[in-house]
Amino acid sequence: MTKYNGLIADFKRIAENIELYSNLFMIFFDHFTDNQTVNIKERFRYKMAFNPHETGSFIPVNIFSNCELLVKDDYNNYVPWIHSRPSLIHGGGTGLFASREFDKGDIITIYLGRKLHDGDPTTYACNDVTAANMKGELSNPFLLAQLINHAGHKTPNCKLIGYTIVALRKVRNNEEILLCYNRDVFCGYCATLMDHSDRTFRDDEKECDYLNCTDKTLYATCSDVQCHYKLCKLHYFNAMIN
């Protein structure tokens, strides 16, 4: 990434002050007098897929389900970085894809959002921030990290370090970016934390307890030994999302 030294430095500055830069994105801040502050309006641009001739910064409407994030490189050129489009994950809605090749260890994007409060929807939450507004809707593109889908049965190709999304291996151009959410899942009967190993198992003729699921290959059990709630791998991973 020799041509992206400035970008990587800016990514690191953003990751060190998530609250500041989340606010800058949310209010479209347009004056930067401190040379230690990343000029986000200068660094990032968005191109809408259905209007490819229109390239601009901070389009404040919820139309970024088909858009591309461009970044300014060290030669002052705006180059495609990542883009959103329908996910290849079944039921995944909009997903995030690479617009270039990333090497192992490369920073792909940063997760930004407002402070998460008790009672807020958590669908788009990461750590203590959420990219969603108070209604649980996406109304700001930020750096598109909120569109990364859970890998589920697939092997993730990136990981979360703090708020930074980093490539776990070489990510090909146009490959979907997938992350293991690693969220806690709670029992559907007693709300106790679910427990699982890395292997599936069978329990006589016991079926997954998710509604209408008949899968007898199980993955997770309620950690309360008196409760018999069990989930197959598919519905355990789906529960991480929901």
C-alpha cells in the first residue's frame, strides 16, 4: 500500500477518536483548521452505483445500499476502495465488497457511529457505537463498515480490532467482505447464555428448537443444565445477527 500512506495514517487517526469522527460524518463538518484532524470531506468520496456519473461527498439520504467509497491516494487521485451491493449471503440484504485487492493486515475500513445507549436497536451496533439512527435505520454512509455481513458458514476474511476492520488474508477485488460477529446468543426458552464448541453433535433424535427447524445436527446448547434448548449451526449464527 505504498501509494496509500496518507490514507492509512488518516485511518489510524480516525480509529483513535471514533466519537469525534463519527460526529464529523454525522454533521458533515466542513471546516478544518487543525492540521492534526483528518479532512474527511477531502479524503473520502461516494459514487452512487445507479448514477455513476455523479460523484460527490456525503449524500445525506439512505441510498447507499448501492454505492462505492473512493479514497484519495498519495497522488491526489480518487480511487475505488470498497462498495456495497446485494450480499451473496442468503438473506443478507446489502453486503460490502472490495473494490481493489487487499493484502493480509491491510486496513479495509473503520466502524463509525453514534454512541449506543440502553434500549437502542443493536442490529448495526459494534462495541459501544451504532451506525443506525434512533429509529434503528441507516441514514449515514460513514465508511460503510456497518454493511459487512456475518460470515456464518463461510470463513471470515477480515477481523475487528477495536473499531478497525483488518484483512485476515488476501481479499480479491469484488470479493464480499465477511466478519465473524462473535455476539452472545441467548436461550429462546430461559434467556440464559448459549454455549457451543467448534463441532456439531447429535442428541438422539433431538431437533433444533428454532421454530419449524427439523435439523438434528446441533451446534449450541443452553448453558443452564436444566434447560434443554438447542440450536443448529445455521440458527445459532442467525441469532448472532438478530
